[in-house]
Amino acid sequence: MSLELAVAAGVTAGTVLLFAAIGELFAERAGVINLGVQGMMFVGALVGFRVGLQTGDAWVGILLAMLAGGALALLHGIVSIHLQADQIVSGLALTFLGTGVALVLGEGLASAGSGALLPVYSVPLLSDIPILGPAFFTNQSVLVYVGYLLVPIASFWIFHTRPGLHLRAVGEQPAAADALGINVYRVRYAYVIAGGAFAGLAGATQSLAVVPGWHADKTFIAQGWIAVALVIFGQWKPGRTMIGAYLVAFISRLALDLQAPRDIFGLENPFFYYQPSTFFLNMLPFGLVILVLIVAAREANRKRIGAPAALGLPYVRGERGR
Amino acid sequence: MPRRHLLPFRIVAERRLEAPRGLGLLTTLGGIVVALVISGVLIAVIGGDPIGSYAHILRASLGSSGVLSDTLVKATPLIFTGLASSIAFRMRLWNIGTEGQLLMGAWGASAVVLFGLLPAGTSPFITLPLMMLAGFGVGALWAGVAGWLKARLNVNEIITTLMLFWIAQRWIQYWVFGPWSEGGFQMSPRFPREAWLPRLTDFASAVPDLGGLTVHLGFVLALVAAGLIWFLLSRTRKGYEIRLIGDNPRAARYAGIDIGRNIILVMLISGGLAGLAGASEISGVVHRLQDNFSPGYGFTGIIVAFLARFNPIGVVVAAIAFGALILAGREIQPAGIPAMIQGIILFCVIASDVFLRYRVRLEAR
């Protein structure tokens, strides 16, 4: 197993984390935490796979997965924006609900195999670059390239456009944004729903491109929660978030690949398949997420940067914020 | 041009300054009823039989003294995890990974037995307290890591406690696949009798009616824990600090309360309670350490805590209700239905809170 192929596999799996994290980033920039990412991803994976299987067209599956994710996020929006319930609790409820609904609707689908698939492409010229070419631009799913394009677009949108300015204003100073004539509620709903659609896309990416098929409760282990962590690591910026997504996915992939060879450099591999020690290897991705959060927290404390100021707080017109 | 309205009335919401006494319980119950109706409709839509399912849950969980005892067995770890979530959430400290602390508590209690530190035939009066202490201690340390990171570096505790859950899961797998595996199976050897929490059925030779009742001493420990946490939260200075930090951290800081210390302390207590859930479960029910012995008691404990509005006595009631759902839910197909119902209940209960904050009425146009 060459390093390029390991990176390529990490980038494929990282695209799932990337979509989910970018969606969460948009919602949090508007001041709404949505901890239901994992639930929305489960529903997205199920809808994407099931519709793709029935229609034979993966793109229809992706579209409906995004709609389903958006619909679930709308539920979170109503409960946390208008009914002013605690965003953290509402998001947790969404995780329970989404996971449960996906398992109920996916009953019996696990044996359905893998249905409609998405095309893979190699980019001419770019794929010829040594190391980077085989890792990033050879035989990658079309969705991976969507991920490459999404990051600069999201970054430009947030930092260099008028709607992006409004988005940041709503997340930082909703009362001031309201005074300037920005409809705080509309902006929050829009980005919460968009975030859900991205989570749905992330789910469909998993079930249609990364690990094709429906794998019931094993479809995702922790991806939804890792996505939430990546937004914090990324300091609410798409570029840094992308680096985190690919890094965590690469290490997760490496933990699997390291179990394959019988010996490494002539030495017996202590992590060969089914050795009890492999469980320590499988802890790596989760340990890495904690480590990455510690690094981010230290940097945030030093540079005095942090989350959007109004993150997690409901906005009530005419009332003083907490 | 007169505007046309969709509804012949309008909804008026006025901010309440203070919620009337007892309204909290009323809205919670209302939320649960609405949730059960919504769940019923969903079950019907996917071709199930909602009335039959609900009747089955009631019959299979409360229908006889035998199943009632089984319900209390399922409720026991939920009381512990519900308390663990309640005390942390009361301070707005989001320990979501109680499931991991539960696993580590089970590991700690197992270690007392399986490392062979105690000679065979040691009195249960020594073995059992040591197991519970180890369960509390290891669970507390596991959560304490996240607490320390939160207090000292402001690392998000939601993520760290959850990541520590997945690490704990693999830690358990290592021990039951590796050093503690019995004959290559994914479980430890069975504990000796002195490591079993006494069950009612153990006294059947004296009182025959108790035969087959599996409720164990852990249930009593859980009730004691509920009483202690109630006392701590509502009758002590520490409890007042915890509540003040939860309600208004800024005021707490001005009052000179050391928030970091309280974060670590509450995390230790919360993790310890979750650890007790694991310790009492393997000592009272499973009698060995194995993979997947918990069907998510930690995660369900989160919902139990919210249903009880973090009130320790309410936790006991809610835990018994969810114990019934878990017990009867094992036979309900498709398997995702209990998780779906739990999610809908949580949604409806927190949504119903709007009636606590606002006086809502309808007005004719």
C-alpha cells in the first residue's frame, strides 16, 4: 500500500466529514449550533442509497438526501429559533430521531447490495503531478471534486460577499444586524436548513461513494460528531476545516491499513488482523480528535479568537441578550 | 386592501416572568402524550400497529411481578446515568459521553475481580464495596479528563466526552478479546458468587414468592444515590453554587465562585455515577465483562435527565418508564423504533417548554 493510495482513500472518506462540517460551519456562523449532524447524516445516507437504488440514478438520491437533511434541520430550526429551546438539547434529540428513523426505514435494506454508483474521474494534467496527482486527482469520485470546489466557494461566500457579511453579523451581533434591517430569523433558518442539506449530502456521499450500500447502525460511527469538532478546530473557517477533515480521515484509514501486512520492515506486525492490540490502533482517530481540539483551544486562548459571539443563544427581538 | 388571513384567530404569546408551580410537570406530560401520538402515527404509516405496540410495551413491562422486576432491573443503570446527566446538565456542563464512563466503571469493577487481587472466597462484604468503589473511581477519572480539559483549556466537553466513549468501547473490546477472554470468546470468565450483588431471587429459599425476581441491590443503591444528589443539589452550599453557575455563570463569577474547580468536581461526580451504572450492571445482572452489555444506558440517561428536568426524584420515575421501554422494545420490530420514540419524546418535551416561557392564547380577529 503506497502512501499516495492511503492519502487518496483518506481524501475520499474525508469528503464525508468535509460536507458535514461545512454545513455545520454555516449554521454556527449564523449563531445556531446543530448537534443533530449525525442524525441528519444517517437519514441522508439512507435516503440517498434507497432512492438511488430504486430510481437507478444516484443524483436523484443525492438531491432527495439533501432535501431530507434540510427538512430535519428545519425541525431543529423551529424548535431552537422560534420556540427558543436549548440548541444543544434540540440537536441531541435530532440525533436520536434521525438515527432511529433511518434504522426504521432501512429495515431489510442491508442485504440490498450497492445500487447506483457515482462516476470516478481522473483530472488530466493534474493527475500527472508526482505524489499530489495520484493522491488527490486520480480515480476520485465526482463528489470529492465537488468538495475541492466547495471550500473556496464557501470561504468567498462568507468573507467576501454581502450575504456572507449578513451571515456573520447575525452570528456575532444579531441585535445590531436586526437594527440594520437584516431579517435575523430568515438568515438563521436559511443557514440551518442549508447546513442540514450539506449533512444529507455527506450521508449520501457515504452510502453512494465511500462505502456503497446501507450498513444500518454501522453506517457511521462518529463522523457526525467529528464534523462538529472539525468546525471548532477550523475556527469556523472552511479552509482549516478541510485540512482537519482530510487529516482525521487519513489517520482513520491508516489505522485500518496498518492491520493488513503480516510484517512491517521485516518485523512482525503487532497490529495484524484480529490481534487484540488492533483495538488500540482503532482508538487513534478519536484520540486525534481530542488532541486536535486541545491544539485549537490553546491557539484560541492565545490569540483570543473564538466562536461566533451569539452562538447558541436564541434571538428574541426587543429583549436584551443573555 | 384588507389582508386575508389563513386562520380565523391569531396566536398571542406573552412573556412570563415566572412559570406557575406545577406547570413544568404538566407541559412535560403533555409533551409525552403528543410524542406518543406522533410516534403512533409514524408507526402506522410504516405499516405497524401502534395500539398493539403500546399495549405490548405496557404488558411486557408492568404486566406481572416478574416483568415489573425486570423493568426495575433495566431502570437501575438508567437512574445512575440519569443522575449523572442531571447534575452535569444542571450546571450546563454537557457530559454527553456518560456511556463511556459507564463502560469504564464496569471495567474498574471487573478489574477488582479479574486481576485476582482478592483471594478466592473473600467475603462479599469486602468484594462488593471494592467493586463499586472501583466503578465509581474509574468512571470519575474518565470524565475527569474531559472536565480538566474544559476547566483549564476550555476544550469543548461535548466532543471530548463522546470521543472518550469510543475509546472506552475499544478499551473494553481489548480486554474481553485479549487478556480476559475466556477460551477465545469475547467475554471474561464468570465472576465468583461473592462478586454478585444480591438479588431478590437469592432469598427464594426463605421466601418462595421471591423466586425468579432478578431485581438486585443496585436498585437500592441507585435510590440512595438519587437521595444524595437531591440533598447535594437543593440543600447544600455546593449545590447552590452548581445551580447558580448553571443559571447565570457571570453572576457566579462575580460572587467569587471558582467555576473551573466546580467543573472538575461535577465532572468527577457525574462520571462516578455513570461508572456505578456500569459496575452495578455487571455485578448485578451480567456477572462478567463482555462487549455490548449496555444497550445505550448512558445515552438514554440523557433523555431521562431532561424528562425529569434534572430533578433527582423525577429521574427515578423517568428511569422506570424508560426501563419499561427498553425491556419491551427489545421485541419490537423494526429495531429502530425505540430510538425513534426516544427522539420524538425529547423533541416534544423541549418544544413544550415554550409554554413555560410564554402565556399563549388565541384571540379572535
